[in-house]
Amino acid sequence: MKFYNMEEKMIRNLEQNYISVVLVVNEENKKIITKIQNINEILKNNFKNSEIVIVDNTSKNSSLESLNTLDFKHTEIKLPIKHRTQQALNAGTAIAIGDYILEIEDISFDIDYNKIMEMYKKSQEGYDFVFLTPKKLRKSSKIFYNILNKYFKNSFNEDISSSVMTLSSRRGQNKVAEVGKRIINRNVAYVLSGLKSSSIVVDMNYKNNRGFSENLMLMFDTLIYYTDAIMLFTQRLAFVFFALFGLGVIYSLITRIVRETVEGWASLFIVLSLGFFGIFLILSIIIRYLHHILQNSLNSKDYIYRSVNKK
């Protein structure tokens, strides 16, 4: 009969899959180290092999001083300029080597990290992607996801929502990478992959720390890249302004035939101004489409590294 000491038994009970945690640090915070240490403790107690990849997205010239106090092995990625959160996650997942990758888009947000194991167990039921989804979202996020789900339908007819943590399998990552190096919205790309996904809903208020302009561009680019919503909106807008132009022509012809004093030039000027505004708006949308087409044809990355240090 073979006997095992306590340490050997603990090792035998650990999960054999290699898990990587990719987290983004957007600003210096005293609580960051405590949170990272808590995550490391959860990984050490449950997985035989694991790694933590920290993406420093603070745009400071030097590395975060607080990270120097970490007393376990980890990888630090320093980005030379401030990236969008999705781009920062792309930079981190490109380095991660785990069989499963857990993404945390902002470590400064308060999350119950014990949910990591619940997400992992869910993935073992055959799901390549598991999202930790907040029950309550702010109004702008609700509107965005309602529009997104209206025009975006995937093979499993699953609704897409915001997530505070996302767990993906290596197979899932490889499937998404086949589409291209540029990932505009990771949650949408994951569901679009056609692989099975699931969500765990948590009762929490979630308000991401992204700025207004970043949120706006993420919404705009997601709708352009993954749906027909912007295209349909542009077509309808063009039709409205074409109709206004037609009414203006008819109005001018009638006043010329009747030979009355032409009044209401101020109103006509407003209509023309709106028309030009619509034209420029449509042109800006077309330029954005062309930008995405060019970037995809070049198959270029949407992030750059200053340094990658394994500690």
C-alpha cells in the first residue's frame, strides 16, 4: 500500500490545468497589491500550475513601485502609452500561456475573487467561455447592450452583456485568434466564435472606470464591427436628408412659379445646415469603416509593448 504525506495529498487534489490570470492596472491604488495577493492565494490553493500577468496601463514612464513588493512569480507588461482597456487585455492574453485564461479588465474594482473557482467549475461542464456578469448596469450600458443584442444574433442566440471577469479556454482563444489579431470587443468576439459560453450573474452594481470617450468609441466600434446597426442607421439618415432636400427643391419651385416674396430663408438655412451635418456624419462613419478594413487587411496588432518582465 502506498502512503502519501499531507503535502503530496494536497498536490494530488489540485487542478491539473494551467490557469493564467490577466489583469489590467489603470491607476496606482494602495489596494492593488492586496487584491493581487488574494488572487495568487486562490490560484495556489486550487491549481498545480498558474501565472499572473499584470498589464501596467498607467502610462507612467517607470513601473508601478507597489508591484515591487510582490513576493511571488509573475509577469509585468509595461505599455508605453495609455491603451484602451480592450487593447490592454489583448496585450496580456497574447503573453499568457495557460490552458485557461481569466481576464480582469480593472483590478481597482471590488470583485469577489472567490468566484474564480465557480467560473472554472462551470467551464468544466463544457463551456469555452464563462462570464461573470453584474446584475445591475448603468443606463448607458443597458441601452448599448439592448441595441447590440437586437442586431447581433449568434448561433446559440445568447444575449451579450458586460462582464467583470471572463474565463476562456485555450481552444476558445485559438478560435478567436483565427479571425484576426485585432479584437474590438472581447465578449462579443467570444460569443461570435460559435463555441459554447455561459454566464454567472452576481448581485452587484457595476460601473466601469473607463472614461466617457473610451466607452463611446467602444460602443461605436462594436456596433460597426459586429453588427449592421450603424449601416442601417446611416441608410435611414441618408434617406431623411434626401427627403428634406427634395422638399426644399419643391418649395423653391412653388415659390418661383407663384412669384411671391420668398420668406423663411432662415428655416431653409437650418435645413441646409442639417443636410451638411448629415453628410459629414455619414462620411465620418464611412471613414471609420475604411479604417477597420485597412487594419484588418494589414492584420496588425492594436497594442505595443514597452517591456515584458518575468519576475
